[in-house]
Amino acid sequence: MQTTAAVQNQEELEQLRYPIGRFVMPTTPLREAERTILIETIAEAPTYFRAGVSGLSDLQFDTPYREGGWSIRQIVHHMPDSHMNAYIRFKLALTEKHPTIKPYNEVAWARLPDSLGTPIMTSIVTLEGIHDRWVLLLGALRSSDFSRTIHHPETGDFNLDQLLAHYAWHGQHHYAHIANLRKRMGW
């Protein structure tokens, strides 16, 4: 039986890892209004990240958001890595019939030299460019396009509504890591 302190520590760790909660996969098609909100969320993400890292030092960039977690630097560099893959997944789904996408090891990518040594603003500008193109693509899709699917060999089949919801959540999730760390540290 777990002690109250152990349960409290697990709850605190869960809050640090998932500050906006765990992602909940939509199981039915999204309504047009829901898609619009999610696309706006994706469009706004680079602005939040730019503001989220404003005024921080290299020492602060290298501070993990939790014990055993990624540093702010790794989070910021992860965003264009992840969202570039997402943008490509959308394009594959729109141009091929149920393509199998290539997964990548995001933890290994976050440990590569470019994720540890590239200036933060390089990834902010990259994220802005990816999101500019991605949002343009998303805004041009017909409602029926969002039912197109991909196959992820590790996690299964997903439609574009589900991917849209996931990546809108993903940006907010990682931004919250940075914002919450800044709040906890008084930055």
C-alpha cells in the first residue's frame, strides 16, 4: 500500500510531466468550429514559445523543467523537430492512401549536438516557418480531408482530425513546461 506522501509525489510528478493534462484522443470527427480553434492554437504556438524564452540566459536554457526531464533548450529544439514531422505526416496523408509514416526517437534526437548547442532562436524561427506553411495547408483543407489516415507502425492508425488535436495539444503541453518552470523559479 502506498503512503500518502508517495501518492502525493506521484501526483506532483504527473503535474510536472503533463501540466495541461494528458492528451485525450478524439474518437469522433471534429466539428468545423473545433478544427478552427485547433488550427488557431497551432498558428499561435511560435509566438508563445518566442515569448516563453525571452530574456532567459544560457544557464536557464539548460535547466530541466523537472528532474530527469528535458531542458528548456531541448524542449524548444524538439518543437520544430516534432512539428516538422507532423507537417510531413499531414502532407503524406493528403497525397497517399493510408501511408505508413516513419517514427523517430525523440529522446535520442533531443540528445544530439544540434539540440544541445544550436541557438534557441534558430529553432524559434524554424518553428515559425513550419507553422506558417502548416497553417496555410490546414486552412485550405476540406472537411472531408480530415478523415484521411496514416499508419504509425508503433501506435496504430490515425486520421487528420486526431493528428490536428494531438499537435495543438503538443505545443501547449511543452509551452506549459517552460512557463511553469519560469514561474517556479521566479524567472
